[in-house]
Amino acid sequence: MKIHHLNCGSFCAIGHPILNRLLPKLDQFNLVCHCLLIESSDGLILVDTGLGLKDISNQERFKSNFIFNQFARPKLDVEETAYMQIIRKGFNPKDVRHIIATHFDSDHIGGIADFPDAIVHVLKDEWDAAHNPVSPKEKLRYSPSRWQMNTFFETYSTQGDSWNGLGKVQKLKGISEPIYMVSLPGHTRGHSGILIEDGKNTLFTGDSFLLEAQLLKKPYAVAVNLYNQLTHDNPTKAEETLNKIRVIHTQDRDLLILSSHDPVLFRRSLEQEETEK
């Protein structure tokens, strides 16, 4: 099993020039959409897809989501799509057999339509939220057009053995590698993380935190915390989840903890990938 780190969508967060000057320790507010491409015995596996070819060719797909478009301001570069990056790495996009979705926000599943034959794995709570939104935030955030091109889905309950205080569901169907979906609720109703047990274990936490400063509980991350209050479906539950991740981080320093949008964590992952070649 080999993990590649892809940036499948660059975002220029609103107000980032001012925030960078006020909070230089946060490094930058130009965010990424960190996705994982896993070489496995079961074919290629994508953890999230970022923005897709249809997002680039039809930019109205994002303009319809006014809040996201105005605050994140996606770059919309076809070369950043998972589809094009997979080709550049010498793989065939048709070999993507599985897509594991942390959640169904547009910037995380925009590219699933580029892999119509892949099985999409998602927590049932997220599937239900996307198909039957209840809260105002749910009704705003989900775009059914993102997944209507796909046919094959596997949903999972949040029942199962706990892992370090987090609920771990059963091993993913059709994937022989030790990869698990971990319930990390708060950002969305069925938000999940992905645990990869590959010697040096990796926990991909999706949008459980935006920047590493929040994981480390740095006092200057207050601006990001306020932003999360706007984007989390359930801010209280999201903070509970993040606190559990903080405890795990303190207890297991060898565990690699990643998030979807932190540019610093993404660059570190790329550097580590290069050293392992």
C-alpha cells in the first residue's frame, strides 16, 4: 500500500491578506483540498476527490453555492483535479475502484463524477443528511448534482468497536487493506475520518479542524475557531470531536494526523512522500 498526497483544489479564503498580516504564525490562509490517492491490491483508492472536471467546465456549479463561492473563492484549475493528477502520475483513472468520502460537501466530492464506476463509501448518517437535509446549514451545503452521476454506493453505520475514544465502523467492503472509517461528527451530521493502519498509522480527519493551530490549541487560532462556528453543522459536537483528536495526538505522537485544508500539513506530507521514494 502506497499513499500519494494530492491537492485537488486551491482556495483563496476571503480576507486572507489581512489575516496573514495579523496572524503570521498561521503561515497562510491560501487553503488546499488535501486528498489521498492510495495504491492498493484492490486498485486505486481515493480519499475525497476535491474539485472535479465538471466544476471546472461548468463554473455555475459553484456560483450556485453563494456562501462557499464568496468565502472560499476556489481557483478552479483543471490541472488540480484528481483525474488529471492521476494521469500525470502514470495511472489510468479507470483503475480508481473506490472513493472514500469524509462527507458530501461540494469541495470534497466534486470529482466523484469523474470516476463513475468507482464504489463511493460514506457513513449512512451523511448519506441521510445529504438526501434528507433538516437544518438550514444542511439545506444550503448539499448539491445532489455532485453525486447523481454515480451508481455504486456503500453506506456504513456508526456502530462498531471504538478506537481511542472514537467510534470505528467495520472495515470497508471490498477493500482488503486495513482502512477504516471513523465517525467524527460535528462538521456535518455524518462527517468521518479515515484511519489507515500501514505501520506508521495515518488519521485523515477531513474538516474536523481547518488549520493545525486548532489541533495544537494555539491561542492565535481564535479567528479560525470563529470561522468554524459558521461552517460546522453542530459546533458543540465538532469541538467534542476535536478534543478527542487532541487527546489522541498527545498520546500517540507517531500517528500522522492530517486535515483537508491545512496547506502546511499538506506540504509536510508531500515532503515525506518524496523522502520515501
